[in-house]
Amino acid sequence: MFQTSLSPEALRGALSRLRSGHSAFDRAGARGAAAARQPVHTVYGGAHLFKADTARKLGAVALAALAEHAPDFAAFARALGLPGVDELPEGRAEAAALAAALDAGEAPAGPASAPARLAHAVHARVLDKLGREPVEDLRIDFEDGYGVRPGHEEDAHAAAAAREVALGMAAGGLPPFLGIRVKPLGEACAERSLRTLDIFFTALVAASGGALPPAFAVTLPKVVAPEQVSALADALDALERALGLPGGAIRIELMVETPASLFGPRGEIALPGLVEAARGRCVAAHFGAYDYTASCDVTAAHQHLAHPACDFARHVMQVALAGSGLWLSDGASNILPVAPHRARPGGAPLTPQQMDDNRRAVVGAWRLKYGHVRRALESGYYQGWDLHPAELPARYAAVYAFFLEGVDATAERLRSFIERAARATVAGTVFDDAATGQGLLNFFLRAVSAGAMTEGEAAERTGLAPDELRDRSFQAIVARRSA
């Protein structure tokens, strides 16, 4: 026996404090593992352009760009630089024959097998997504994508956009997530911003009979002080009361695009205070790369998502909001897949050189977008901005390839971790790497949420039952298996 100096009574206070701290941490972790679907992107478009069928039209433009510049799965894989593209056929007839074989479940032998299966699966999922649900989250923009207009014009556009939202609700044509971005609540724009907010919601409630689209959000840009967030929350409180809406029905998203959004005047992390100022309404923080880098005095030629200043800001966002359950979103790519030459109705057709210029411009922007999305996913950012419909093929391809490339190895590791953890529990020993097991499980939860695979496909790959996947908890799965 070893002698000690402290009695159980002497330790009771310290242990009680630890238990309360652990409980608070566990509650935060539970919020961070919320089961709600997070959209993989947010598409921003000027409010003056929004219509009830905007999402469908954006999908049509994306499909047209895909058909013109990457007409088969092998061409699309080469455009994006997917793994093993050198093994894929270059002729359209050969690509069509290989696609038919893959559709029939006849995978080719040799080095082309894995690249062909991946490229074909990504292409098929992208086509399906663009035809079925091309936009997951759309923001009706009254800020940068709209500009400064006369007051009467913005009034009219706010009311018109609201009526289009009501039409889209009635027709079932809206994306799963929707919202508006107002102007900043700085001195120059605050009254204009809140007037637009009032007109929009008043017109929407009148046109829809008192209903809002689910998960409707107001995005607040260029936040520099918690008072701006509080003012928006106050305005939404008043609107909900005046319009007979449930309290808290309208959500808030914060844009992190100034250093003051990250750090307060004394160097403290500002983001938690901004979230608190929203009084429970805040659901997401979106990074604005170009305003942020400009605020850091980065010159225009070097403002891009991969700049070290952006990496720093995104990581601060992750650390500051870890366990909060808030969604984090990356910003937009700075080069859009827009063809420089356009044929005019009744004019001369494009020359071969012009068509090649168009293809190079679009494919170059696709590859840049693909790289930005992959980089964000690898850093733990599962959502980002899209500003042009032709970006959508690259966005979805990057998301699907990210999950499909690693699915076999990750599934094997997850099965092994569950088996080892269950054995340790039965034997009364400690499995000390549960965090890695949860990370492996999160890979499949994210893959299902992002549409890279169905719940059934994830269950088949991992050997888990659908109910176990829905638990969303590695420890709960282990406990169930151990019992």
C-alpha cells in the first residue's frame, strides 16, 4: 500500500469541478456532431436576376458547359486532372464503349481499371446531380452581386424577389437551402439594409400566406463588431413579431471577411462574441477571401483562396468555432469558367482557334476550382461559394472524387477499428483511439450528406447497419456491438 496525503473528501471538490467541465465539453461535442445536412456550396446571384426557377436554369447552363467542353467521362476526367487520366481513352467512340462496359458492370482489366471506374462514377454522379438538384444552397444577393442602385429600384427588387420565392415554394422548385445577403450594417448602408430586409419579408409573408422556406438564412457581410450582429437579431425579432412568424425562424450567417471578424481590439478571438450576439440564430460562418486579403494589404494579383493569409483565417475560424455545431464555408474562386468568345445570332460561327480558346479558358477555370475545393475538403471545409453555373460541374466532381477515391481504404480501417474497440470493451481494456474511429465514421457521414454515396452504399461499404450509421457515434456503435 502507498501512503497518500489527500482524503477522498479533500479531492471531492476538484473531481466535481472536472465532472462539470467534462459535461460541458461533451455537450459541445454533441452539437458539433449534429445530424443536419450541410450544403456543399452556396451559389450567390444578384437579387435583380432571381426567379422562381433560377436553380433549374443554372443547372441547364452547367449541363450545357459540360456537354460542350467535356462531352464524355474521359474528357471530363482529363479536364479536371483526375488520377490516372493518361490511361483513359481519348476518342469519343472509345470512351462511349468503355462507359457502356462500366454501366454493365464489366470493369476493364489492367492499369486503366481503377481510374476508369473512378472517372465514370464521378461523371455519372455529376450528371445526375445537375439534372436533379443542381443547386443546394442559393443566396439572393443585395450586396456585391447587386451593387448600389437607387432606393426605389432596390425596394422593387426586394419585393419582386420575395414574390418569386413564394412562387418557387408553391411550385416546389426552390433549392433545399435559401436565403438573402443584405448590405453591411455599417453607417453608410445600415438603414438601406434593414429596409430591404423589411420589404423582402413583408412581401414574402404576404405572397406565401405566412410561410417561409425551410432553413431560410440572412447573410450579414463585412461584420466588424458584435453590435452589428445584435442589430440584425433585433430587426429579425421585430419582423417575426410583426409578421406572426415563430420566434427564431430566420437564421443568421456571418461573413468573416475583415480582420475585426476574427480578432477584437485587444487581440482576443472575436468570433465567439459575434455568434453570441446573434442570440441563438447564427448557424454558419462564411469566409470572404478577397475582402479579407484586401484588408490585410495583399495586392490584387495575389488575392486567392490558397494565399497563406486565407489559410490562417480559416484555421482561426475552425479553432474558434470547434464543437459549436456551426457550419463553416470557404470562399469563392477568383477565375470563372467563362468562354472569351461567343457566337452572335446571325453572325459568323466561331473559328477553330476561338473554340480552342474557349475550351482552354473553361477547362483551366475548372481545374483551378477543382483544386480549390479539394484543398478545402482536405482542410476540413465541406462547403464553399460558387458564383457562376459553369463552376457546378467542377464543384460536384471535386466533392464526389474526394470521397470515392478513399472509400475502400477508409471502410477497411473503420471495420478494423470497430472490431478492435468492441474486443477491448468486452475484455475490460481501454481502446484509446476512439477519436480516430469517429473520424473514419465521419468520412462516411460526410460522404452521404454530400451526395457522394447513398446511405445504403455507405452501409454496404462499412458493414454497418443503417441504424448504426444514423447513430453518428463511433462509441455508440461499439457499445451496441459489444452488448
